[in-house]
Amino acid sequence: MLTDAEDLIPYSFDGTAALKHKPACVAFPASTEEVASCVKLAAEHRVPIVTRGSGTGLSGGSVPLDGCLVLCLVKLDQIIEVDARNLTIRAQCGVITKEIDDAAAKHGLFYPPDPGSMKISTIGGNVAENSGGLRGLKYGVTRDYVMGMTVVLADGSIATLGNKCVKDVAGYSLKDLFIGSEGTLGIITEVLLKLLPRPAARRTMLAMYDSMEAAAETVSAIIAARIIPCTLEFLDRMTLRCVEDYAKIGLPDVEALLLMETDGHPAAVEDEAARMLDIAKQNGAREVKMAADEAESARLASARRNAFSALARVKPTTILEDVTVPRSELAKMVKFINDTAAKHRLLIGTFGHMGDGNLHPTFLTNEKDHEEMHRIELALEEIVQETIALGGTVTGEHGVGLAKKAFLKQQFGEASYALLHLVKKALDPNALLNPGKIFD
């Protein structure tokens, strides 16, 4: 247990810029039972609880309240079972996400969700935020792989939800309530995840463009050709410049870059890769490149995976945002972001998952510059309003937390928004679990 002011500092913030509050104390339970004991004690004294993993969240979901108890779950870090016969893995919530896939790989299996923070984020945090990743277009998000979980409820009782059965329609799907609930309904301590057979082959390609519209048209044409790549990512000019300066990959100075990957049976992969390159050329790609081997694939893929790190070097504060629009509206949305940056005199680099419409406009700033931070607030509000107007969502994978809750009611509408409150009140009547997140 940590209580000294200096020791509490690392637990007063997460990966979200400009948000910080100091908790009263931090506890490190090492089992589900210890979590339950902490929750019972906190409930008895009406002390709010904020759950934390590695603290990589980007919406303020694990930022504590002043005077709260932080439950840091990194000691629940055991992989309990890999069941190759049933294609499942059972793990405690504090296991690092990449370790899930590494454990599966030893059995020729595959855990597809790959958030950018997978080398440091915990699987419990991924489930609580319903994290996405680069492979989301083909393989979906975390929700699509959760078969069961153990969760500590607001009164300290322990519930086991779901099982290894591929089919199970008994009662309400209660586990789905907790996926993406951001610690506001219960504390996930153990997860049961679905695995897939590991793809036998993979091809990685880059396509470079002189216009974002051409890149967007390529994405539409690939989907229309009934090809579903495992990765279909893009970077704009500013992001490309930063990545090249950071990683020295040898990227050209173009308006947009697409990273395309296909995986599966070797024959199908070769066919899809060739067709995707042809489609890119037909839709105005200035240059296309296919990786010759695994080493070059990793080097080309690093252009996208290094995007956030590269942008973060430009200014003291990096604000990574997260909006999603229908794929047909991508080019319009990217242009709106660029126009908004110019209007408010801001540096914004944009990259993201073009295959599923998820954009990451990234503000490069200094949080000590209060006048510029105000302009960022205005720009973000305009970007979110345009996102909703185009039929999009205020968050595709980062969650609502503190950062996006002001916009949620507008997206949901009155009745749906009221339903959120009803669920929260039913499961956490005293509002002690991560209060103030998602809604007030």
C-alpha cells in the first residue's frame, strides 16, 4: 500500500495529456479475493475506487479522483491456461497483452487484437476499454475474443461470466456489459479469450499517393473487390515526415501512405497481395512496394507502428485523439481535420486505421501554453461535431473516460443515454466504481 505523497505521483495520471489528480492511496492486490476484500472495505467506508493496469489509457479512464483508492492490478500477472484443444487462453488481468499472443504462438495459435500499446498495456485494461488495433478490419476488436471473465462487483462479490462453449445463449450476455465499461460497473480480474490458428503466410505492402482522396478510393476499391486485408493503415504527410526523421525508413515525401497487409493460406495471400497492388496502381498510387521477406515486412510496418512515437518528439505534449467515421466519409473527414488545423493555427498529424474508418488526429502542442490549449479544445469540438454529423462515433477504440464524456449524449440521444445511467445505477448504486468516467 502506498500513501506517501511522492510515491503517489506516478499513479496520479495515465497516458492522457493534461489530466492529473492525486489518489489517497494505492493498493496492489495479488488475487481476485484480495481485490474483493479491498472493494468491500471501500464500499463500507464509501471510498471511490479507480482501477489501474499499466496506465497507458488515452481517454483519462484510469486517472484517479482526489482522495480515491487506486487498485493497481499489475500483480495479477499469470497466464493460467492455454487450451489448444478448445482454442482458448485464460489469464489474469495484469498480463501484458503481447504476452497473450506470445503464449498462443507456442501452440501455433494467434490472439489477433493488437493495440499500439500491446507491449506494455494489460489484457484487463484492453477488455475494460474494448481496445482495437491495426488488425481490426479483418479480425475485429477485443470484444470479439472475450468468451468469459471473472469480475468483482461493487459490493465485493465475485461473479464468473461466460465459458469455453462456442455457443451459449443462456440468459443475458452479462460479460458484454463489462467489456468496454472502463471500470465503472465492476473490476475484471481474469479473462477467458478465444484464439485462432496462426496464419501460415503474410505479405506487407506500401502504396504512396499525391492525394488523400486517391488513398481513400484505393481502400474503397479493395473492399469492393471483396478483399479484407488484415491491416489497411494510413499516414498523412506530417506524420510521414516525422516517422522518416525518427526511424529513417526511406519513406518518400508524399501526401499519404497506405500500409497494406494480407495473411492466411500462402496461395490466397499471394493472390490478394498482387490484386491489392494492382488496385493501388489503378487508383493513382505514385509508387507501390511489396516486402521481400519478414525482415522487410517488419521494417515497412514500423512506418505505421512508429507514428505516435515519431509525432511525440515534435512538441512537449502530444494529444492523440480517436474518432471514427463510415469508410465512405474518410477523405472528407481527413480534409476537415486539415482545414480545422489551419483555421486554429495548430499542428495536427493524422494517421489511423483507414480500413475501418478509425482516425487518430494527433495534436502537437505544449500543455503549458494555455492559449493554444484553448484553441485545441475548440478544434477538437469541431472535429467531434463533424464526426457525429457524418454518422461517426466519438471514440473507436480509446474509450470515453474523462476526455470524451461531454460529447456522448449528443451521439447517443436522450433515451439511449438514459439507459447508460440505468445500467450504472443497477450495478453500482453508490457510484463508487470509477465515478465521473463516461458520464457525471
